Amino acid sequence: MAPPLHADAALARRLEHVNALTLADYAHGCARLLPDSGSEVLDLAGGKACFTRPDLPLNRAAGLAMAGPVTPAELDRLEAFYRYHGVPAVVEACPLAHPSLYEGLGARGYRVRHFLQVAFHPLGAALDALPPPPAGLEVSLVGEAERETWVRTLARGFGEREEDAALSFVDLTIGHIASTTPRVRLYLARHGGEVVAGAGLRLHEGIATLFGAATRVGYRRLGAQTALIHARLRDAQALGCELALVATAPEGGSLANEARAGFRVAYTRVLMEGALTGKS
């Protein structure tokens, strides 16, 4: 068994930079999809603070203090930005960020809201050992004609609902935003010809980010997610990417599938939230 791999400061800076650019892509995508949303991106402390709209879970800052200290004035700008938009400030903080980030957020009363396991997969090694999909399961790239199918497949998987009327606005909106951002490839898995799962791949600066994996409730445990991981890794390597990246909630089961495919946890990202003190 290969020894665990962990990110050093240089690699963490690359991974967090790509994460910040991804959030910015979502904000820009929201502005295109919903012109009245007020979506906005603020460059701050080497990272990005992003706002989409109040009811979407995409309002957060990422990549802060990865190249040096964050100043009180920059944290003031962060809080003013989110206060203006009427939502709490949320920061995705990397444990390899400059300590001033945690000191500053702690002094302002920020609390831990959530954790994300950030894992990566070096793509220099051959991926021939990855097995093919199980019998009856196939993975394909999504063309323009199937984009809406992809959005609804993910909304069904995340929301654990099948009826169109029961699909949530949030899940559908995030899917539409994600499906139209730059440098994205979309995938569907079919079992016996039926669409059962979907996932995405975002390419940026030699890093391929796996995102959006979801399986419809009645089709789980068929191997669809593993097949989607393998397909995306192979494509990322063929497209010249050096690394694959994924961020996973520790309470879910996805990390086990990713580990079996060769991912190693780099670090645990902490989501810290401040208090909303009123709109300025």
C-alpha cells in the first residue's frame, strides 16, 4: 500500500487558489443566469470573497492568507462585503494558511460551521489498474442536448426526490450554474440505459476538480459513483492535468470511494462563520 500523501504549503496554495477561482466562477455564473441577483466577487488577501444570492450556499471566501498574513483592514473589508449583501461572512480556511487568519477570525467571534476533507490524486502514474464499470453500467460525456438531464439528475440525487415538482430551487439553480461555468465537463452514468447518476469535472491550471457527484435514490450501490470517479480521472490525465482534486464532507461515504481510486487526504478545510450584524 502506498504511504499517505499530504500537501505542503506550496501544494496547498495551488489547491486553495483553484478553489477560490471555482467559487468566483459560480458567482459569475449566477450573475449570467440571474442578472438581478447582485452576484459579486471581491479580491481579498490573496483569495476571493464571493456572493451569489442570499438563498444559495455559495456565499463564502476562499484562498485567504495563503501567501502571507491577513490584516485587520482586510477582514473589515470581508465583513463589510457580506454585510452589504445581507448574509453572514463565511470563510473556507485552509490549515496551512497564515496563522493571522485564524487569530483574526477567532478574535471576531467566528465559529466553526463545517469541515471538508480536501483530497488529491497525482495523475502522473498510469490509471490502467482502475477497473471498468460493472456490467450494465456506462458513463458518457454530456452534450448540450443533455445538459438539463444532468441538472435534474443531480437535483434528484442531492434532494432524494424523483418528482420534478419536488426538486428544490436551490439544487436546480446550483446545477444550472455549475453546468455553464467555463472549463467544465459533465458526465452521466446509465444502468440498463436509464440515467442513474451524474458528476462534473472542472479543469484549471493543470488541476482537475471532481465535483457534483449524485446518484438517484433507487439506483445506489450499483457502482455508479466509482465509475464516474474513474472516468473523470482518466479524462483528466488524458487532458494533461497533473492533479485531481476533490473536497468531501467527512460525514458522507464519498471519501471511501475516492480513497479506493487513489485519492489521499491533503488536509481538512474549516468553514468558519461570523455573525450577521445588519446590512450597511
